[in-house]
Amino acid sequence: MSSFPRQKAAVPNQYDGWARIYDLFWRRYMNQTLPVAQQTAAVEPGERVLDLACGTGELLHRIARDTPAAELTGVDLAPAMVERARSKLAGEADIRIEQADAHGLPFDDDAFDAIVCANTFHYFTHPGAVLGEVHRVLRPTGRFVVLDWCRDYWTCRIMDALLQRVDPAYETCYTLEELRRKMRSASFEVQDAFRYRFDLVWGLMGAEARPIPCP
């Protein structure tokens, strides 16, 4: 039996159901958020990059298009999402997709130059454990980029309260300061952090952090 804390089963179960229509249903949202995550990550040729909870692989597809020499990996816990991502990226070189829980990543220490987590942090059952795994598999000179909903916006506070009551997969979204604190507690130094919103509903935040070496 694995010793790491696990993501609750409601998340992969829900997203297995979403997989076939996810790209179509969330197209506008992805077009407003994934370019921000990509720009913040600033992937360079030759870098090893992990997309944490990659879904259908859309962010990896965009990175591969703009930086074809990068070595890209995606992980997701939902089998149907993994299958969808593999199908979408089948013609791309140097991309692999694995089914894995972000709470216990199947990679060696210091494996990646950059790790990106877009639009998923609010689902993690044990975010501290996820951050610990990110720190472990990220190289000492690497960077971790998070883009997620931001509870500093009143619309997200309403969504947060509602989803905690009606969505068994959902955990919570955080304020920017709460995200900073979680990263500091997991031995990350936040280099940059920002908030932005689009339309009347969505308020998001982003952060780029570097690992602090463990003593």
C-alpha cells in the first residue's frame, strides 16, 4: 500500500466524464488562461517540463507548438483525460503522458526544469503534499508556476462557497496571500505573483516560485 496521501476519488471520476467534451466546453476559458500560464513558465528549448494535472494536454500542445525542442511530460489522475491527451499529442515528439496522482509523482528527484499547474490547485485534497512532491522532482535551479482561481475576487468567493456544498470533487480556492504562505511553508521562494480577471466571473492569480534547498 502506498504511503503518500491520495487525491480523493471524486476528482478523477468527475473528469473521466468531462473528457470527451472538455476542450469544446472550456475553449474560451482555456484561451484566456493557458497563454498566461505559458508566458509565465517561459519554457526554453531543451528544458524538461512537467504539466501537473494536464487534463486533455492542451497546455502541452501549445508549449510544443511554440517550443518544439522542449522535453514535455504530463500527468493526470483521470484515465479518460490521459487517453484524450495521448490522442491529441500522438504526433508530437518528446511528449509523454502518464496517469499519476500529484500527491505521489512517479519521477526521480530533480527531474524537471519547470513544473506548471494550471487551473487545478483548487482540487488538490492535500496541497501541502503536492507541493512537497513538486519540490522533490524540481531541479534546484528550476521554477514552479501556478495559475488558479483567486478568492480575493468576490465572484470566486461565491463560487468557492457554492462548490464546497454541491461538488464532491472540489476542495477550495485560495487568496494570493494564502498561496504565497503555502509555497513558503513548502520551501519555495515566490519570485513573482499577480492577479487578473476576465469577464464578470473569473478572477485568477498566478505565481512563479523557486525551490529553497532543504537543509
